Amino acid sequence: MAQSAPVFGSTLAPGFSDPVHDAQAAFRAILETMSRPGKIADLSLPLPAPPPLNPASAAVCLTLLDYDTRLWTDAGTETAASQWLTFHTGCRFCEAPQADVALITAPHGMPDLETFPVGEPERPEASALVIIQVEDLQTGPGVHLHGPGIESRARLAPLGLPPTFWTRRLDIVGRYPLGIDLVFTCGASLASLPRTTRTEV
């Protein structure tokens, strides 16, 4: 039996209008921001995501999640957003310590980053990608960035993170090659912070 699209409000919740082209555009933006930490990319894609997802988070999820992906999200598993994600990606929901991808829509109350997998010495790639929705990408308490992809230094200033966020991330950076890769989203914009990037408050 064909599966019908989930509904939020009185409107159908479609995914990408052009799945191949839009997913490629989103993937290029993710790769570009991962290779150039501090860069902010805009995803001008017509994507009516159900609350509390913003368009950039929705695009990242549609691009990276599939039937083999274990997802943890603070948005809950019985909401319009979770139904939309399941329908369009086939992802499976799990507890935070088992997540391949974590989606955080309310960062003020987010778990410590070390709640999510940071990889294992033999398999450092077995770690989580954490997507964090923030209030802004340029007006928060900024951090200076150093590392691969940065010629001298760059700056990133996501607004709305917990006060201890950067200190807790520093603890994980010291365990490289273990670590967690981050994608910050706001509206239709995103910026990324790979585990190789060092931060200076």
C-alpha cells in the first residue's frame, strides 16, 4: 500500500521539490562549510519544513539521512517533524548514545556533546554528526577558529548555545581523532565545525 505524506496543520509536508538537484545543492553546501570552517552558506531551497525544524536543518536531514541512519532529536518521536523525517528519509529513532545523527532544535537545554558517540580508537568515524539550530550565526559570543581549511583564523558566533558549550567541546577536541562534527543552522543558513577545528574563546 502506498504511504501518504504526513500532514502538519492543514497542509501536506513535501520534501525537496527537485530531490536530485536540491540534495546535490545541500550536499555541496555541507561539504563547503566543513572544508572552510566559519563560512556561512545559504540554502535558498523551497522547503516548507514542519516546526520546529528550520529550512536548513530540514535540508541537511533530507540530504544525509536514510534507512540506515539512527537519529536522536529533542523534537520528539511522535510529532509532525518526526513523522516528516521518517517519511522522507526512512531514518530510525534511537537513544542519544546510539545516534549517527543528532538534531537539536532547542540548544539551551541540549545534552552535553559527550552524550553522543565520539567514535572508537579503531573506528573514529563511528561518531555522531550533531545538527544544532541556533538563533543566529553571527551575533553570539564568538570563537576564533584554527585548523585545516583556515588560512590564518576565522570566526564563528552562533547565538543561543549553553554557556559551557565551547568548554565541553574543547574536552572532546583533545581526544582527536575521536570527536564530533557539528552543523549549526539558522533559517536557511548553515555553518559547520569539523572535529579538526580548534576554537579560542
